[in-house]
Amino acid sequence: MNKEFQDCLKKKNIREFPQAKGFVSKELRQAEADCLSAVDSLERGNYKWSTIQSYYSMFHSARALLYSKGYRERSHYCVIIAMRALYVEKGLLSLRLVEAMHLAKTLRENADYYGDFTKEAAAQLIEDAQKFLEEARKLLSELASD
């Protein structure tokens, strides 16, 4: 098990959550709603909110994956670490998607805290959020049928 993931567990930023699997569908619905909102915001020229909503779409997709493994988070950073440990290292999820989420986290913080955002970044994040949601759904479907 990856050391960073172990640290997240040790610090209780990722913890076991017996009821987690019951929240997977809710998280996927939230990911989809945030993704649709990001598209709407982009179309209206609200690139700041599109950036923020795209990140949260990825976050909720990742959270669904985390819940499916029986964990919950107390740190956005540790969700990214958990995606690497639980999915990327096992060849189940693309490293590129997890890196896109990490970048989206930074871009969300820049947009939210510093007013730094662009139309181009917002559009790219929507593509990444859509792909992340699609992959999460596919993976959860495969895991459910095992």
C-alpha cells in the first residue's frame, strides 16, 4: 500500500465508513449535476463557476469510487491520494484522470480564492470531468457485477 495513502489513513483523513456503499449512487448523481452546471456556466460565460463546478464533479465521481471501497474522506488531497492507491496502482483507473483532478483542484482554488480563471481551462476541465464521470460509472458497474 502506498505510503501517502497510509499517512492519510493514519491521520484519519481517509477512514473506514461501513455505510459508504449506500452513498455511491448519490455521489454519482451529484457528479452529473455539477458537470451539467459547469457546462451551463461555461455557455453563459461564467468561467469561474464552470471551473469550480467541474472540479466538484470530479470530486464527487472520486468520492463515489472511494465510497465503493468502504471509505470516506476528510481531505480533498487525500481523495486524490486514495484514487492513486485504490485504483491507479491496480490498473483500474487512468493516472491521467487523477492528475486532471489534481490540476482541477488547483484551478478551483485559484478561481475561488484569487479570481484567476480562463475560458480555455474551464472548457478543458469540463472534458476531464465528463471523462472522469464516465470512467467512474463504468468502473462501478464492473465492480458491482463481480
